[in-house]
Amino acid sequence: LGYGYYNIKHVVATDYQLTSDKLDDFKIVEIVDLHMGTSMNVSELKQHCQQISAENPDLVVLTGDIFDENTTYDEMIGASKTLSQINNRLGIYFVYGNHEQADYPGTIFTPQQIENILESDGIVVLDDEAVVLDEINIIGRSDASFYGTSDRATTAELLAQIPADKKDNYTLLLDHQPLDLNENASLGIDLQLSGHTHGGQLFPMRFFQTLISDTLVYGRRDIGNFTAITTSGIGGWRYPIKTGARSEYVVVEIDKT
């Protein structure tokens, strides 16, 4: 219990080095599975956001479950304000996780309230939407739901939102759950960032998850020119204990091939 409490509170940066012929000297920071209020308060989050700001990222992405059914309204407001102050060049983008769909008992806010608060702080919410920047395309998928029953748009449908003259841009896909990796690789996505699994929050859950699923429970997978990264997340759900993986935010550095 002592190790698990220390481990969930001790947040580290995990770095991935990628190469591409589409992008150079570009840095993305991913934060996911904060589950605000379970293992971290706003004051602690401020300290981590200061460390992340020192990374000087071009882009910051929040890939879901930043809030859950145990997050208070004040914690949501404080976390949104704190996350919005992370230093960046091109913006902060958020996609919903399964816990932010108001499907869990005790949830005191709606997805629309989350969007209103985040966007009032300058964080862009993507829910089955694509954003085209000069250097990069960002696709934010709606969450598949815990049971995969969502009627969300397909990756191909979201790619169709990108103008013809930007289809050769580096394309980043944000999906809370690490799903459809082979399909996304075949469609020309360059990088997919996900979380959801917590890397197996309690030992030995990661090994069981890996045995029963063909998805990427933790780490990096390359399929041709496509890379998928699943992080264990910066926090954890329900209990402030984490024995199966470390708490982390991800730093992805992309340089010219």
C-alpha cells in the first residue's frame, strides 16, 4: 500500500523519439487519466504543469478522463484553469474519456458543462472533429464508451474533414482508448495517442489485459509509418494506489527523418 501510494503520487515524464519526413523539431505533451481529485489536488497539478511548461511543447493534448464521477465542480474548474496555463505554441486540445460521458453514478456534470468550462479557459474540445493547422492535422475522436457501443464517426469519416491541400500534413489522432490501430495505420494516420488502460493500475492487471486484448495496453507500437502510444496516465481511478505502472505524462519529440 505504501509503495502504491508513493508510485501514484510520483509523476515522471516518459519520452518518445519519433522521426518523420513531414515534421521537424516538434514536441507534443500528452496528459490523460488524471481522474482529478483521486490522487492529485489542484496545488499538486500546478507543480506538474510548471514542469510540463518547462518542456516548451508545441502542442498539449488531454486525451480523456481528466475528470470523473469523484471530481468536484470546484476541482474541475481549478484543474481546467491550471491546465490552460501550460506553456505551448499551438494550443491545448481535449477529447472525452469514458468517465466524462456522465454515465457513472455520482457524476455531477455533463459533457456540455465540461466543454463550456474548458473552452472558457481556451482549451479546444474535439468530439469527432478535425482541426487543421499549418504544420499538423489533429483528429479528436469521440470516446467509444466503456462497452464500445458509441456510434462515433469512423476515422475515415473524420479524415474526410481535412481539406485536400492539407492531407499530406502530419496527422495526429487522439482517442482515449487505444482502438483501431491497424485500421488507422492503413488510413495513413501518423501518430495515435491514447490512455484508458492505466498501464494496468494494479499488478498484475497489465499482463491479464495484454492476454485478453490485441490492443496496446502500454507503450509504443509501430505499424509501417504509423506509431501508436498508450500511456499509463498521470493518475488513477477510484483508489490513490498504483502498483502496476508508473504515473506519467508523455513527451513526444518528432524530428526530420
